[in-house]
Amino acid sequence: MRKKQALIRKGKGILIVVVTLLGSLFFYVGDGVSVHSAEQDGQQDWQFSKPLNFEANGSSYRAVFLDEQVYAGATQDLRDLRIVDGKGQLVPYYIDSGYEESAERQVKYASELVGTVKKEKDTSVLDFKVTPLGEHVDIQGNILTISLPQDYFLKHVEVFGSYDAAAWEFVQKGDLYRTESLKKDTIDLSDTYTYSYYRLKILNNVEGLDFSQLQLSYNTSAIQWQDYQKSAKPTYEMKQKPGSTDIIIQNADHLKIKEVQLLAAGNFKRNYEVLGPDEEHIETEGVAELFRLNFKDATIADTTITAALPITSSSFKVRINNQDDLPLDISDIQIKYNLDKVVFEDRGSESYHLLYGNDNVVKPQYDIVNFKSHIEQEGVALGSLGEQMVISEETKEPAPAPKGFASKPWFSGVIIVISVVLIGLIGNKLRRT
């Protein structure tokens, strides 16, 4: 009895081994690429690839600016960007968006009017003495702010500076004006001066307008970095409605649009608003007003719309309030959009590629982002992006075909027949036992 049970256990063991071996062999023959795709680094999950082109450079770090195709194919937050070297290994990187950061400081000086003269051709000359902040403290200034009369006017002004109110030096030219809703009461000196006296020459002041108060300011701004921007002409259409004009701007590439500039002729002053695809309000900087005022020998204009945050939606509209006036004669529209720069360490590879186009990934976290300030001081070799390549099923690396005897088309059938016969013989012997 025990001998019979031992034979049964032995026969079952042989059966299991045979079935396992034949199944493994059949799986290998029927699907010779089952291991191949698992050994890849996952590049087949991305839709697009671009080569990174660099000239010979001794820098340890490299960088490229993203282009329109990358913004169009990548996710809007750029979480799917990956850099791979010639061996297909991922290379750590960080994105430098280049937004401007500045620390501003302003010092103001009071002044008193010490002399007024009216010369030929109705030119008014006003001399001001600047009050220092303290004894033995030098005066520094780069902006003049002048009190304006309540009348509507436009005056050209010449500015002179002096240390003793005897010898005067020319400093700057500027314009002062006031309209119904606009005014300009400052003159940027374009440099920092230490004069104790300032003279204003108000040209052609026939009306004898009063400009009897002046303030000197010293404004400083320490800029750490600036926006990376590029100009382009967008695709757009204009729709006229009763009392308003809608300018629909297309942004199929999801660019980070920061400014929209309208080129329009004539005299006008119009309010506007910027709306998203679902008519949601988009915040803008400054007063939401477009104007162009032509005077005899000067033009005052501001037709630039600046978004508080870059607009990345596929389309948006600028709605201009015409009220009862005719629509603006807009001849052209231009945009400025922010660029991103990808920075990574050169590992000595002969080639690098940028992968993008994968919604199913999260943004990688690399240590290199902690060394941005060091990298910027060391210097970065700037390269360019090559032609976009589509990573489709057809372009992926094909599976290696079976070789030798296993490549014969009838080999699978023979294996199946042998497997069935062996299983039948072993089963029949077990039943007899």
C-alpha cells in the first residue's frame, strides 16, 4: 500500500514538472518579447521627444529654452518634462521661469521755490532749492514730481541742475500734462544726481500756468532676475457687438501670455476687460483703460494689456467698451509670452533628449533645484531644441524575433502535440498504478 502511494506521489511530481517545463517553453516561444518591454526605462509612455543641441563648451551645466511645440504637447504645469541621456537614463533638472524679483527703496526730498522768471516766447523759469535730509548728508535724486494746475494742458519741460544756483547744467527733457482722466506729473532724470538746486523751464507757457511745487525722489531697485519673454503674432478674430468689441485670441499652444498690445490709430480712450473661455474674469495690472491722444507735437498712448498672471488657456477674449463710439481701427495685435528654461548637469553623454507629453506622471523632485544660485554663478551653456519626434507604436523599438529552431512556424504546434501526449501517458500510468 505504501509503495503504491509513493508511486502515485512520484508520478504526480513528474507530471507537474513536465507541465511546468512545457508551459514555460511554450510561453517563451509564443511571446519572445515579454521581457523586452519591461527592461525599457518607460520612454514609450511619452508622446514626444526633442534632441538637445549644444556647441562645445567647458561648462558643467547646460540649459535650453522651451519652445511652442513643447508648451503645446506638454502638460500645462510641465510636470511631464524628462531629460534622458544617450543611454536612456533620466537626468535631474530644474526649471528657471525667470520671474522678476526686486527690492525697491524710495527717499523723498522737499524743496522751496527760490526764483521765478518769465523769459521771451512765454517761457517760464522756476528755480527750486532742495532740502537735505540732515546736516552733512548728500542729496541724491533721480525723479522729479511737480504739482500740476487743474487746467487741461500739455507742456514741454527742460530740467537743469546746479550746486550753487549760479552755474547750471542741462539734465533732462520731459512732458507734463493733464487731461480729463490722465495726468503726468513726474520727470525721470534717467540717472542719479546730487544737485542742491533744480531749474524748470516750462516752454510756451502762454497761459502762465502754476508749477510752484517740486519734490525730488531717489528710487532704487535691486533686480535679481528678469522675465524671459518672446514676442509673437497670435491668431485672433474680432466680433462687433452693440456698444462693444470682442477680440478673441487663440492660444492653442498654451503659451504663457503676459502682454497683449493693440495697434490702433486715431484718438480714443476706452475701458476693457479680459475674459477666459467660460467668461470668467482675468485680472490685469493697472487701470483697465486703452488710450491714444494726439497733440500738435506729441502723442500720449497706452494700448498694452498686461495680465496679472500669465494666461495659458487655449483662448481668451479682450472686450473693449465702445459705448456710443465707433469701434477702434485696430490694424494688428501682438503678444508677449514668458519662457521657461530647463537647466541640468552635463554628465558627459554624447546626446540628450527632452521627453514630454504624458498626463499620467507627477512632477519629479531633484536635488539640483537646491543649487540654483550656485549654478547661476558658475555659468550655464545655452543650447537649443531640435526637431520634434513623435514616439508612436510604429517608432518604438521592435521586439527581438525568436532565433534558431524556435523560429519555425510549426514549432509551436509540435510542442502542443508533445505536451498532450506526455500528459496523457503519465495520467494513464497513474490510473493503472
